[in-house]
Amino acid sequence: MSKFVVFGAGGRAGRQAVAEAVRRGHQVTAVVRDPSRYTGPLDAGVQVVAGDVTDAADVAAFAAGHDAALNAAAVVEPDTFFPAAARALNQGLRQAGVRRLVAVGLASLLPDPAGVPLMDQPGFPAQFRPFCLGHAAGLEVLRAEDNPLDWVYISPVGDFDHDGERTGRYEIGRHGDPAARISYADFAIVLLDEAETPRHRHVHLAVS
């Protein structure tokens, strides 16, 4: 049994990550902005706490004593949130002595087979671009040469199948594909696989 801290545990990806960790018999600290609105698993091994992933002190306090951290936190106004969260995770996890970070990423940053990021392709919705740029800024913080974390940034190859069920299977992709789908439950399997036994490091890992 391991202990994982999940930041953004109240969102769709975060709730499924908590559920998958519980399914595997792990203990989980579920960090959310408002515990009264948390609708994820409340099993005996789950502790729900209020915290801010952009606050390094919160990250350090809640991560202490855990084997790995998962970050599924997101906001609607992302321009400063994602890089701030990455910096706080970098500092806070280091203070807590936690090296492994599994971060939920964005498919729009992936290149197509020709090497063009999905977000830069013709017809990509302009209203989504600020969210993509925020994610990109957070990823660049993780990629910094002085980052001591053993991190992996994981996204769907394309998008989530919001109504999809758990199949227990996933495939690793090499390029972005807007038509590809993965359920949140199957995506959570990838997150926990990489938290339990790190196989990919310092990369943007795409799955479908």
C-alpha cells in the first residue's frame, strides 16, 4: 500500500484518480478548494482537505509523508494558474521530500504527425487558446533544467470520452489526434500506473 496526494481531487480526472487509488488499496489525501463540494470517493483510506496547489506551503504540508503526488487541478482563467501551480509543486514537493509528480496535461500541446501542435492548426477554436497557453507555460516550468522533480505530464491523445466506462486498457500514442478518446476511468489507470511504478520521466505522455 502506498500513500498518494491528489491535488484537484474534485474535478473529473481527480475524482477518478482517487477512485483508482482506492481500488488498488492505497491511502489518498484528496486536496480540493472546497471540501463541502467534493463528490469523489469517501472511503476509509481517503482524507479530504482544503488546499491551494499554487501555494508551496500547502503543497509541502499535504504532500509530506506521501509516496507521490498527482496534480489534476485546473481553473477557467489559466494564464497565471498553471505556471504558479508548477512552481509551487516544484518547491513544495521538494520541501516535503516527494520526488514523483504525475501531472494531468492537455492534448492540444501535442504535435500532429507533421510536427504542428494541435493548438496551432487551422480551425482550432480561438476561445480555447488562453487555456492551452496556460498549460504550456506550466509545462515549461516542469521542463526547466533546475527542476529536481521526477515528473511526467500525461494527457489524452485527443480528448476525454465523458460518458466512457472503465475498460482497463490504454495505449500510448506518439502524436496528437483530435478524434481519439479515452474515458476518465481508463485515464486514471495511467495516472496510478505512473505513480506506483514510474516508467516515463520528463516527457509529455499521450494515451488513448
